[in-house]
Amino acid sequence: MNLNNLKLHHKLVPENYLKLALEAQRCKEIQMKELLEKRKLPDVGWTEELIEYVIQQLAALDNNNFEHKIGLGEREARMASKLVIRRNYGFGHGIGRSGDLLEAQPKAVGSTIVAQLTNALVLDVMRLQGIKSVKCCFIVPMATGMTLTLCLLSLKKRTPSAKYVLWSRIDQKSCFKSITTAGLTPIIIDTVKRNEQDGLFTDLGKFEENLSSTDREEILCIMSTTSCFGPRNCDDIINLASLAAKFDVPHVVNNAYGLQSTYLTHQLEQANNAGRVDLFVQSTDKNFMVPVGGAIVAGFEESPVRAVAKAYAGRASSSQSLDVLITLLSLGKTGYQDLVNQRKLNFVYLQKQLEEFAEKHHCRVIKAKGNPISLALELKTLPTDVATQLGSMLFTRGVSGTRIVIKACSKTIDGFEFADWGSHESNLDCAYLTAAVSIGLKQPEIDAFIHKLQQCWQDIEKKTNKDTWQ
Amino acid sequence: MNLNNLKLHHKLVPENYLKLALEAQRCKEIQMKELLEKRKLPDVGWTEELIEYVIQQLAALDNNNFEHKIGLGEREARMASKLVIRRNYGFGHGIGRSGDLLEAQPKAVGSTIVAQLTNALVLDVMRLQGIKSVKCCFIVPMATGMTLTLCLLSLKKRTPSAKYVLWSRIDQKSCFKSITTAGLTPIIIDTVKRNEQDGLFTDLGKFEENLSSTDREEILCIMSTTSCFGPRNCDDIINLASLAAKFDVPHVVNNAYGLQSTYLTHQLEQANNAGRVDLFVQSTDKNFMVPVGGAIVAGFEESPVRAVAKAYAGRASSSQSLDVLITLLSLGKTGYQDLVNQRKLNFVYLQKQLEEFAEKHHCRVIKAKGNPISLALELKTLPTDVATQLGSMLFTRGVSGTRIVIKACSKTIDGFEFADWGSHESNLDCAYLTAAVSIGLKQPEIDAFIHKLQQCWQDIEKKTNKDTWQ
Amino acid sequence: MNLNNLKLHHKLVPENYLKLALEAQRCKEIQMKELLEKRKLPDVGWTEELIEYVIQQLAALDNNNFEHKIGLGEREARMASKLVIRRNYGFGHGIGRSGDLLEAQPKAVGSTIVAQLTNALVLDVMRLQGIKSVKCCFIVPMATGMTLTLCLLSLKKRTPSAKYVLWSRIDQKSCFKSITTAGLTPIIIDTVKRNEQDGLFTDLGKFEENLSSTDREEILCIMSTTSCFGPRNCDDIINLASLAAKFDVPHVVNNAYGLQSTYLTHQLEQANNAGRVDLFVQSTDKNFMVPVGGAIVAGFEESPVRAVAKAYAGRASSSQSLDVLITLLSLGKTGYQDLVNQRKLNFVYLQKQLEEFAEKHHCRVIKAKGNPISLALELKTLPTDVATQLGSMLFTRGVSGTRIVIKACSKTIDGFEFADWGSHESNLDCAYLTAAVSIGLKQPEIDAFIHKLQQCWQDIEKKTNKDTWQ
Amino acid sequence: MNLNNLKLHHKLVPENYLKLALEAQRCKEIQMKELLEKRKLPDVGWTEELIEYVIQQLAALDNNNFEHKIGLGEREARMASKLVIRRNYGFGHGIGRSGDLLEAQPKAVGSTIVAQLTNALVLDVMRLQGIKSVKCCFIVPMATGMTLTLCLLSLKKRTPSAKYVLWSRIDQKSCFKSITTAGLTPIIIDTVKRNEQDGLFTDLGKFEENLSSTDREEILCIMSTTSCFGPRNCDDIINLASLAAKFDVPHVVNNAYGLQSTYLTHQLEQANNAGRVDLFVQSTDKNFMVPVGGAIVAGFEESPVRAVAKAYAGRASSSQSLDVLITLLSLGKTGYQDLVNQRKLNFVYLQKQLEEFAEKHHCRVIKAKGNPISLALELKTLPTDVATQLGSMLFTRGVSGTRIVIKACSKTIDGFEFADWGSHESNLDCAYLTAAVSIGLKQPEIDAFIHKLQQCWQDIEKKTNKDTWQ
């Protein structure tokens, strides 16, 4: 509605009052114009009102929201429930078309803009976070694992003969399943210790060995991981990228929750400079604080990314893009960077707290310098069953997200056996507990966690026979 | 809040007034209890208030909504934007766990219930619609095409050597891409005419031929389709199921928008009786009038369905389940059945209108009895370019969903060439227009469509040189 | 946001798609333009989306919603709670200024438009309903009773010496209190029967008598009532208007829920033709199905109405105007008229049902032709205590709104004693039950009421000693 | 819904997961129980989810929200628009009954609880703010001015012969109109200066003089004001209370926005100790940051307050109570006290900024110690027209709420003439500008105001002929 052009009767409101009020709208109009024309994240977060206003305006452009609508197709974005319409702001057509997630839909101009605009804003965030050379990215409404599967399948379309994925072991189930679900065979390369102090590293030697010994036509790609549970470090993606370039093998990086850490984003940027990174994938929920369900496929060149978009069979949900769009607009550049900076401070704070705890209780925090998110506290003194018990005590006391990793716990997934599952290696020394510092964590949560940890420790000291302890 | 147990001061409200008001709540409580304990669709649709109440109660069970929350993991369902929280009712954890969409999440009791309850209600609808033997189903937050890919990949996990999918041709892009994206090779079996009158049918002979001539180890499955654009009929899934049983080959049915038609659901039920149907897949948006983005995997036995759930790598969005849950509760049994019945009447109505139109304009509506949803109007008299023009005229006048299929329009997808793309066969006689009757279509839309069609026809009669017409 | 002027990158959406989508917005823009420029009720109700869109646009014009706001006053429409902002669409300034409800606020252009526009739409409805000569009206966010008080106080400003209000008795407490609260003295004129069959009528003779015998300077006004509980009829406002003109005395009509009945609105129109009606007041909730809390002051000339607006000391809530605006836009002309027509049918239906009941149970429905809303069922056979019991049985069974009026029940209000309170007269023959048919009542409610009435009647027949019955 | 009692199938969720989740609900249940049983403001503000949950639970107790409803009355809280239902949370019955705002409604148990609970929480806030002896209060959904009218009318019911209100002049229009609208005659007592430095004070001598000289039967009450524009001070309500006691005359205090200042609340508390305060009235919007439209009537004894509640003719809107309830729950004690403390700091800050400005520009801030909210900056050097211009320049630059008071500006309201309107006295020395510090004002707004003031000052220095300045 363009109120500027209306001739309102003076009985509704005096003209001079209206004029002043309309002038006050200009700065909102400029904000919206800049967003849509420049497709960059605004510096300062928007108000909820402004966000909803833009979204409603866009939704009005989808044909299911037209006043007069004649729909004779099998899919017309009709919605039966008002509640559903309301929570989806009237968006029903999804994104993409005929099996290309980046194609525009003639019926759904608003949905198309939402999808493309969100992709543009995410690209902007990636660059702000330090991946300056990133060229192209898009949101897929699937889990990070399934999105990795889709990336692998799109690579397979190029080289149908390939069947192996060289994979630097990380004990996170869906990451591994992304390979087997794609119908591919993982070549698992355990991480290795350099010494007792600094965590687990990529076994570059084994990678080179395998690349040399395997028929290149049969290697689909190298798959590496940045963000992970301590004491595993970020993979040495810089040298893996060099190897990928040297052996002319694609390289896919699982950057699951790495976008929130400038340390990890700089690894990615440098890896691209040093060699070859074809695709890197990250989750929307962990990096942008939205509900679970989306991932971002990104690359330093356009064609491999577009190939993934074209591999998705069908039209996809726009719900995930919408959540990301709303969130990024509400945060703005400064809001997102505040979260990122606060996370860094929180990490240092948790590390300090855990070290104090460790000192008191004769255990140790492992200094894995290549892991800026997750910390590991060795539980040397605790017998395995007691360590396990500590984990469940923490959970019932409201602590979620910590993990207890214990020795001699092997696991078989899709036919592959993993010794010492959870530890990313095959000869774990002793049990440990991991704790991660994600964006959005509040410092009082850290204090409460340390407090609960102390309580539980005391409780198990009392309850268990301490003689069994080491 | 259990108001029954509160001791309210008489200054707030007299006790006898309160008592009567509390008694009036019982019928709501019974509705909720029945829903959660019996897991069946209510007979009559619920009010929005009641639906939101249940959803909010369930959301409160997810740990991100707990008053005191200590989250030390990499994913804690924190949400940065209040708007996002509100539109997701506070749900952030998604569904499934560690790569199994049907596993419960200890952190997310509410999300788990939403997912499982929705699956149960969908199963109930399937049985109501006539697929009485269906055993198990679940919602996947992916397009129908991608879901078919996932089904194929889950079959491939069982028989890694298989590479061929025997596919009864249907010219819908994402359906075909579901095979190529899975890294598999389609064996395309064109549909055939029996005579000029009754549309296109499955070429059973070719199927049997291929099944006989191909190494069984290399055949992943038969893939057939129920709902489709006229004049293609529903595949002869009953006889395909027999062949599948005979040759011991899996059979996947694409039932994209077939759940809304009792004709098609009965085909499925009979196919299962006659032979083998391992999995059948349908879209949530087209059958339940929710936004695009979800599909339902179903089966007559539990194990193949569960295998698909386990193939999904990662945790998935719960947004699609939530939309289906809200919609089914708001419709109830009677609401859904009214939609289904109204659709049948609308189909007859459109057919009649089109036949009247055809008579006036010397064209013909093809009587494809095996297609209860989509109708084809032959445009014998129109030259190809004029037919194409008719399509875009309709679209600019607000008619969406109709398609114009023309001769000699070949297309290559992922390396496979299709003659006469759009027609499901390789020797199309003449151009035609399709129009579909989906649930939710209103009769005035049909009238408006016929009216616009007449207008456009007159316009092109005026504009184009009628001498070029046949 | 004027999307027409934006230069969107083709990556966001192709230009031709956007063009079509923007064209589809025009009819919405025309609807909004017409509403704001013509200030008439739309023929057809608007969608929720369109209503919210206009309201949000208007709210943006209030200065508390400006992006940059510097408020150094004692009242700046700041709101502390987001929930409150949301439910009020950001409106906080209220309506009116410095003690004139019709004055525009420079700070609150949107609130001003909402208030004036709503008043204009209400005026339109009044004319549609048959009060063709009405000149001016406005909403006051107060109960009908308090609004009558305000009307009386505004009349008193003109003639400070006046102290009497000649009031045709209606036994509705707040109506009577509107006089005493204004500090005025009611001269109560009981209604009278003409015969046993047709209910209660205005005692015109007594009115003329009092007008003749009282010092004209001391008479503030005549106060009459249209809508009321049967078997009281609508006051004879036509002849009262003549008397008011003859004696040069103001005439205020309480039209509480009379706007929904075209019979009553025509009485008002004719009364104005026949003589003098200075002000008439009706409730927003009863006539427009909005929450309790507002009233409409209307008149056939502008000056007495404006005088009331100027008597309100302070700035008032805009919440009531907003509810009315939303409701009228969502109904449109046809929607409102459908409600009005359905009510008439429901009245006839209830009357028929009650007459059948009466016949069976040897009682009688009184034929008060001047009451088109409320029916009275005489309970001749029931002793007083049993009649009372019937009323509370109905209430505990979920029937609300019916009243039992019994003999010999006197009541004192603000020092005035009323014999046979509830009956509008001082010599009630026998107990009766009233039931009213308002807009929005559904026919199944009538059926359910009759059913419950039968059940209760049977129950009391069983429980009470029928020998005590007459 | 009491999930504790449900027997959920393990397929929905494992029992042990559910148990933990249900335990986590307890602290919410305790919060709700305490609120409803103790009727005190919670220490810490509630989440939006919890607030909405309680409100929805209460709304469910009103009979219009019952599943089966049979309404045969003229007012059944039916609502035609879903948007209206949603924004009112389903509340439609309003508060009060038959002309007593404090009476419970049998049909509307939820509305009754909302009204009474809100009144209880407001009472709690009043005591927290220092009015420890307050006994009773309630919210009226009317402007503060109209509410003062209602208070005066309720006093008039007791002493019908009274006609005068002794009023300490304050130049705020609706305050004065509250007297004339009630049909009463104000005896206006101008405020007086003690010296040039410290603002305007109550003329106690004149009050005593008038009380002595007027027939006591004809005096309705003394009406005084606490919060006001500087340089008027809070009336000397302590000594006025003594006079009221001495002469046995009621005393009504207009405490419009005084509840936010502990200085003013302590004046009230002390006034009650020193003498007689019958009623004091404050606005909900200015003290609680809710939309305009409500006021609070309070007293140190119950009977005069209840008398006001009984004077309101009709049932009133519950919308204002709901806004206050939501706001108070969202703030909690600490939230409200933070606002109050911040306001005090802001006042000191603005004073300092204005004094610095004054020093630079050769003007003066008047030290009215009895006004803790509004400051006056004398504009000695500016000619009248230039001062007026300054005011409108500020407004067009986005500064709202400041006032310019100029000499020789008389005004007539309802027949009473005020010399030097705006100045609360009849011989104003020179123009001044007022600025108020309310709760919710942000410090950056003060900075922006000072900045704009400087800009405007420079502009008018340039534009106007400075020779005309003094």
C-alpha cells in the first residue's frame, strides 16, 4: 500500500500530521530497498515488525496468496489449516523447480526471492567470517549428513566409476553414514596422536599412501572434517587440499559447526589457497541458531555447487531458508559477530574452569590447539563404569551435550567395525568427558555446569568404592 | 497447570463458579488423552485453540524449553530469534537421532512425540483411504523425488551389486532424477496405447522381457507410478507386483499424490495382495494440503520401511511433521473425507465441462479410466506454436497448473534422451492440454478456468491465421 | 515497500516472473485505496492477511513505532512487553486528545485513522441497517451504561439546572444506574399491558402527564429503550419522539443491541422523522460480535454527538475500535447482512420450537410483536421455587443467557425500590423464562436448548411434588 | 492436560525419557501455583511462553470457549473474527457484572480471575513502591480523567447536595474536565511561587480560606495532583490531607503518573498518615508501559474504592487488565524496580545535560525539588514567537513530549477562563520548555534530545533576528 499516493479525507487525519508520519517511514523503506537490491546482511539487526513486514510482502507474491486464483495442477500450494498458513507466513510452494534447487518458480516469486536472498546473506556471513574466497552457496533443507550424501552423489554423477571415499575418521555416526548411504565405500584413516598433550591429528601419511596405491578412477573424493569433539583436532585440511590437488581428487570438507569459529573458517580459506576444496558443508542450526533441518553447501567455484543443487530430485521445503532469513535479519552483522566473539570468550572461560577443576581432582584437560570449540577432560582415575555413571548423572541433573568416551567400546555401523568408538582412534588410553562451547551458550550455564560436575564428582566419590579408582 | 488442585482465594473467583468451569474442560482433556493414548485421527476436527494447546504442551517437554537449561553440546536447539521460536512453537531439536529418523531423542521428548504421533495419524489416514494392509509409515522432510532416492539407496545397501531400475516411463523430471541421483541406471520402459480412446498403459510385456533378460543381481527394483498427468493411466501396479514377486525383485511405487484418490489407494492394496510392493512413497503437500517439503515412506511390512529410516544420515527437520499434525487434527476424519469426496465430484464436474468445451471446439477429452485426477484435452486443430501460446495465455490470466504437451519436443536429462518429452511415450499424435483436480480445488475455480479457456481460445482464433489450423 | 520501484537482481528472481506477481497485487491495492478514500464497508469481507497488512501499515504511522524516536513526555506509548505490543499491533497512543475523542493526535496518525475510519464504517453499517438519516457516530471504549451516563452528563453541561430523567422502566440494572451515576434523579414510568397476549408497552399517558407537570428546566431528557427482554416490547419511541419535540425536551434512546434488528432500526429512523431523537447508544459487543467494552454514540445531527465526544475527559483506549474495525473488514457488507438475516430466521425457528414445547407442557409463549429478539415463555404451572430451580438447572447444563423472572421479587437500587424486579412492571402475573436470539447464534444451539429444556422439565416433574403445581 | 496421568505407548516415547521431561515442568507449575494462590508479583519476570500458557488456561474457563455452548442471551461473548479472538486470547465477556466492576461473572470465570488477579498484583506493586498502607485498588478501563469523573460521581452519590470541587490548578485539560463533566463546579486555586528559584507550590492559605468560607455540605471534595509538568511541584498533599481531615471533606488525589516515582508515592503514604486521602487515581499506561486506556482507583480504606466500582454502569473491557497482567508478569518485581531506578538516574542525567545547555545559552533550569519527573528550562532570551517556533522545530525533528509554555496565552474551557494557560498560574514571567523523564526512556534518547535542541537553537539563532532577543 503506497500511502503517499492516497488522498485521505481530512476527517481521517489532517494532511500535515500524515506528511510527518510518512516521512518517518523512509528509513524503513531504505533498509528494505538496500536489502533487496544489495543482498547483503544489514549492519544492525532489524525489528521483528520490519522483518515480518518484508516477509509478508514477499509471501504476497506467491500465487497461492493471490486474491483470485485458479489452480488446475496437482500441486497448488493450497493449505488446509489456518494455523499452518500463519506459521508459514503463507509460503507453500517450497523452493527450486524440476529438480534444481536454484531455479526460480514462476508460480512462486516470493518463495524464490526468499530462497535466493537467504543464500546471498549466508554467502555474506561466510565472507565476514573469513572465508573471503567463497564464491557460491545455498541452503538445502536436509541434515548435514544427508547433504554430504547429496554432495557425494553429485560427484558420482561426474565419475560413475568411483567408489571410494578417503575419510579421516571422526566418530560421529551420521557423518560416516553419509558415505555408506550414498552407496560408496569408505577408506577409514584413523586419527593419530603426536604426543600425549595435544590431541589427535590427521594421518597425512596414510592419506598419501592410499592415494598412491588406489586406482584414481575409483576414488570419489577425500572427505575431511573441521569442527569435532575434542581432543580430536580440526583435520589438517590445508595439507589435505594440497594432496587433493596433487592427486587430482575432489575434496569435500565437513564444516558442520565450523562457521561459528573464525579459526576454522581461516583453515578453509587457507586450504583453498593451498590446494583443492571442491565443496564444504555446514549445518544451519548449529551455526545460525535455528531449528534442526538445514545445511549449507558452499564452494570456491560455482560449478560443483550448482551440480549439487541440480542433483536434488524435486522441490524442497522453504521453511529452513525462512528461519535463517529471519534470524540473520534479526541479528545483523553486529549481532552475529557479537555471538561469535562471546563464544570465543566463553571457550577461554570454560577451559579455565575445567583446568581448575582438573587440578583439584587430579585429572587433566587435553590441549588440542586445533579444536577451538570442544574440550576434553581426561578421567584417568575413574573406572569405566563410574565414568559412564558420571555421564548419566550429569544428564539427569539437566546438563546436556557432554559426552563420556570410554575404552574398549567397539561399534559396527553398516558393516564397518570401529574400535574404541567415540574416540576417533583405535587405541584410547583412558576415558574422558567432552564439553563444547557453541554460539548462544551463556556464561551462567558454564558456571552451573562446573557446579553440577563438582556435585556429581563428590556424589560418586561417596557412592562408589574409591579403591577401584586409579 | 492443574487448576483442579489449586486453592484459589474466593476473592479471585467463587468456588462454585470455578467448579462448573473446570467441569467444562473435561471433554477437551478426554480428546487429548484419546489422541495420545490411541494415536488415531479424531473423528471431528479440533479447534485451533486445542491444537495449539497440545502442541505447546509437547514443546515444553523439549529441553531447550526447560526453565533451567545447561547445554554443553555442539547442538542444543538454541534459537536466536523470537520470531523463529514462535513460528516453530519452540521446537528446535528436529526428529530422529544418529541417523535413524524413527529413534527417540532423550533431549527432545516433545519432538519425538510429535514425530511418532504424526506418523501414527498418517498411518490411520492411509487405512481409512483404503490401504488396509499398510503396516508402517513415516514422514521424511524431503521432496518425494529425494525420498525415492533414499528408498533406492536403502535397497542398494542390501544388494550393493544392483545397478538397474526398471522404470515405467513418466515424464516428470524429479521422478526420473531420483534414479540417476542415486547413482543408478534406469531401464526406461515407454508407456503404450491400446487404442486411441483410453490413454497410455504400462508395457507389461517389456517389463517381463527385461526382467528375464537382465541378471537378477543387477536389478535393484521395479519403479512404478500411480498418480500422473493424463492421458497416462496409473501403472498396472497389480501385475507389476505379480512380476516383482515372480522374479523376486523389489518393487517401489511412486504414489506421489495418489493418497487423495481411493481408486489409486485400492490399486495399492490390491497390488500388495497380488504380489510384491516393498515401499510406496507419497508427498505430504499434495495429499494433505501442507507446504511443499515432505514425503511419506510406507510399506506393507516393517523392515523395508525401517531400513529407509535408518539410511537417512543425520537428524531431520520436524517442521513438516508439525504441519501435517496440525492439519490432520484440524480436519479430523470427516474433514479429510469431505475433501476426498468433494474432489471426486469436482473431477466429474471438470470432465463434463471439458467435454462440453471439446464438443464446441471440435476437440476431444481422452477417456483414461485409470487416471482419476488429471484430464487431457486433445488440441488436434491447433498448430504447435499456437498450442504453446495457449498455455502461456492461460498462465498470464491466472490459471496455473495446466500443461501443454506438444509433439517433437525431445529432452535430455542426465544423459538420457526422451523423445516427445511430456507425453510419457515416444510417438505423440497431437498436442494436448492437461488439467488436474486435486483436493482443495473449489468448484468456482473450475468455472473460472473454463471461462478463461474459452476467452483464450477466442483470442487465438482472432489473432492467429486460422488457415494454418487443421 | 514499493516493490514496483525496486531493481531486483535477476539472481533473486527473473523480471518477467516478478512483473506478473506484482500485477496480481493490484486488486489488493485497490481494495485498500477504496477503503481509505471512500471510508465505506467493503462489499465482501477481507482476508485476514489483508486486514493485518492494513493495520500494520497504519500502526507504523504512530510515532512509538518510528525507527528513531525521542520521547521526552510523560506519555510516549512505550510498551514494556512484546506480547502486549504484538496483541495491540503496536498501537499504544489511544484515541482522542485533550478531552475530545474525535480530535486527531499529531503523535499518533495511525491510531487517529483507525478511530475515524472505524467510526465511518460503523456509520455505513447503521445506514445499511436502515437508519438512513443518521448523521454522525463514534465509538466510546466504555460500557453502554457508562456511555449513557456520559451522554446525560453532556446534556447536563448544556442545561445545568436539569435534574430529572423520564425513564420508561426496563429492568436491566446498568441502564438504570446510568442515570443515578450521573447524579440525576429518574422518574420511573412502569410499562403497561394492553391485554394478556401481547406483552408490555410504553405508558405514553404517564409520560405526557409528567412532562406537563414538571418544570421543563428541570427535565434533562426522556430516556427510552428499544432492545429488551421479552415480553417487554420496544418502547414506543416514535410517539416518545413526538412528545419530546412537543415539549422541547431531549430524547436519548438506549438501542443496546438493537442495531442487529432491522425492525428496531426502522423504529429509530421513523422516530427521527416523527419528532426528536438527540442521541442513541448501542453496544459494540452485542451488535458486532466483539469483546465487551465499547459503545457507539450516534445521532441524527452532529452537534449533540460531538458534545458527547468533548465530554470524555482524557484520551481513550483504541482497543475497542480496533476490534470493530477488524471484525467489520472481515465480514464485509454481505457477511454482516448474512448474520442479520440468519438471526431473523433463527428467531422464527426458536419461536416455533418454544410454541411446540408450550403446547406439550400447557404453558404459553407471549406474542410481543414489538420485540424481535427476546421471547418469553410463561411458566404458569410452576411454583416460584421450582421456576427458580429450572433456571439454575439449565445453567449447570451449559445453557447460558436465559432468565427466569418470578413474582414478588423486589429490589432496591441506589435508593429506588422496584416491585417485581425483572418484569419491567409492578404487578407480574406469573413466572416466565426469557430466551434471546442474537446474531451469531447457531441453529444447533437452539435445538440443544430445547432438548435441555425438555430434560430439565422432566427432571423437575419427577423430583418435585407435582401437586404443588398449578 | 495432565501428562503425568497418561499412559503413552512406548512407540511414542520411552517412559524414562518422558519422566525426566515431566520433572522439568515442575518449576513452571510451582510458579503458576504461587501466582494464583498468593496473588503476588513474581520476583523475576516470566517467559512469554509461560505467560501465554496461564492466560490461555484462564481463557478456557470462560463459557464462550467451552466445547459445547448453548447461548440464549443477548450477550454471549461470541466473536465473529478469528483475528479478534486471537488478539484477545478468547476473552470476550469483559469484567464486572450488573454495574459492579468487582463482581464475579458466573459465565466468565477466567475473565473474573484475570481482573481480580491483576488488581491484586497492582496492589502489590503499589506497596512495593512505598504506599505501604494502601488497602484496595482496581483497574477501570477508562482514561484517568474519566476515572476521576467517576470518583467524583461516586462521592456525589453519598452527598447529593455537594457541588464544589476545590482544585489546585494544574494546566492539563482532561484533569480540569473531569470536574466539569461530572456536572460539578471547580473552585480554582492558582499555584504560587515562593521565590524565583524553586517552582510553583500549592496555595494552602487559599484552600483553608475557601474551606472556611464555603458551606461544607456544598463541598464535594479537595482535588490535588502529584505528578505534573515542571516547574509546578507536586501539590502539598500532606497539608491538604490535614485540611481535609480538619474540615471533614473528602480528598481525591490525581496521581496520574506518580506511581513510577518513589518520591511521589511517599508523599501519598505520608498524606494518609497526616490526614485524609479518600481516593487516588493513576493511569495504567504511564506507570506500567501499556497502551493508553486504563486507570487505577486506589484507597487506604476499602469502602470508598468499592463505591467507585459500584458506580460504573455496565460491564467493562478486560483488555486493559490483560495488558497490565501480561506486563507485570513479564517484568516481575526486579524488572519493574529496574525501570524505576533507571528512571531516577535518567532524571539526574537529563537535569545535568540541561544545566550544561542552559549555561552555554544564558538560560536557566528551574530547581523545582517537588517535581521528580519533569524539568523546566526557562527561555528568557527568546521572544514568544521564537519560543513557539522552537517547539515545532523539535517536533518535526522527531522530539515528542516537550512543551513550550508562553506568556499571555489565555484559554477558556467549559466556560472557565485561565490566564497564562499552561503555566498553572496567572502571572507567568517568561516562556519555558518542559521535558519529562518517564520510565522506559532510554539514555540515548536524552542525548539525542540535547543534540537536537542544540541544533534547533543554532538554527533559530541564524534564522531569526537576534536583536529581537532579550
